[in-house]
Amino acid sequence: MTREAREKAKFTPGPWRVDNGDVVGANNVMLGSEADLHLIAAAPDLYQALQETSQAMDALIYEGIDRGKGHWPAWDKTARAVDKARAALAKADGAGQ
């Protein structure tokens, strides 16, 4: 999350983790503000959107490779974003807990 996004966000900044059944924010802050609850309620929609975006970006990356279009300037940045999306989806699925 960029500095600007952190300043604009009203929910508790991350990272968040599950600790004995509770969701805990940075510095062991217990979550529960209205903004936190809105973010949690949006999680299924965010998960689906991230999954679809990750798949679409993969398709664009591999389509470019298959068509021999070479390397475009944002290639590495896009690949890193897709990797972050996959890591976030895995975290949401409980991987690495």
C-alpha cells in the first residue's frame, strides 16, 4: 500500500493477522472499527476481483510471450503485481498460517 493510500484509508493499517481466532492489526491493535468492518464485509468481493484481475494479467503476459511481442516497459512491474495478488489470495485461503 502506498503512503498516499495509507493516509486515505480509514481502516486499521496492515499487516493484519489471525491470532487465536481474533483479527489483529499492526502493533497488536484489535480490529473492530466501522471502517474495518466495511473492509471485512467487502473481502469476498475484493477476493473475487483480485482473482479475476490476476488471471487476466496472466493471460496478457503469456499472450505477449506467445505472440513474440517481447518485453514491454511495465512487464516486470506487472509480473510483480500478479505475484503480490497470488500471495494475497493464498493468505486469504489460509496458506502460511
